[in-house]
Amino acid sequence: MIKPLSDRVLVEPKEAETKTASGLYIPDTAKEKPQQGTVLATGPGKKDEPMEVKPGDEVLYGKYSGTEITVGDKKYLIMRQSDILAVL
């Protein structure tokens, strides 16, 4: 498993919606990048800034936040704790 360092967080993004509220299917090219995910792991934090999120938290983050990595066939994001906008 991936262990983030410092104030970084490993997030598994939610899947993008495949259908609209009215029942229409959205093609892959028109799907929006998800801005919500689940925290899988956190680093130890910084000396002057403790970690506020913990594994299992549902979080909201900026649209272009983090670095996307692929392990096997799963995609994850590694981002700084400060890139997280809110805990849901």
C-alpha cells in the first residue's frame, strides 16, 4: 500500500456520474472530473500543522488538485491536506 509523507493524503476519487437525473447516459468524453473521494491514508503531518483528516473520511477537493497515480487498474490522488476543501 502507498504511505504518504509529510502532510500529504491518499484519496480514492468517486466514480464520475454515468447518468443524469433525467436518465440520459453521459458519454466518457463529457464526464466531469470528480471532486469528491475517500481518504485511504494520511502522512504524519507537519510539526506545526497536525493532520485534520483521517482514513475513511469523505472529502471534497479542488477540481485540479493533487497528482493522479495508477496502481494496478485503480486510480488514486495524492494531495496536500491544504488542497482539501471540506470533510463531508
